[in-house]
Amino acid sequence: MLLTIEAMKMETGLHADRDGVVKAIHVRPGEQIDAKDLLVEIE
């Protein structure tokens, strides 16, 4: 699992669709995000 997103007191885990190494994380814990925000880059 890459990230856990909390919305309306429910947590949803996000999984990668391929293997790789996390190159960059573009969000911080507690930060609000939008549907089209880039959260993580994978090499």
C-alpha cells in the first residue's frame, strides 16, 4: 500500500498498479487534496 486517504471518517488504502520505487511524495500528513492532485511519483 502506498497511501491511506481519509475522507468522511473512512480510510481508503491506495495501491500501486505496478512494482517500483517511490521517487517523490507530494503530500504531507493531514493535507487536503483534490481528485486530480499528484500524490506520489514511482520509478
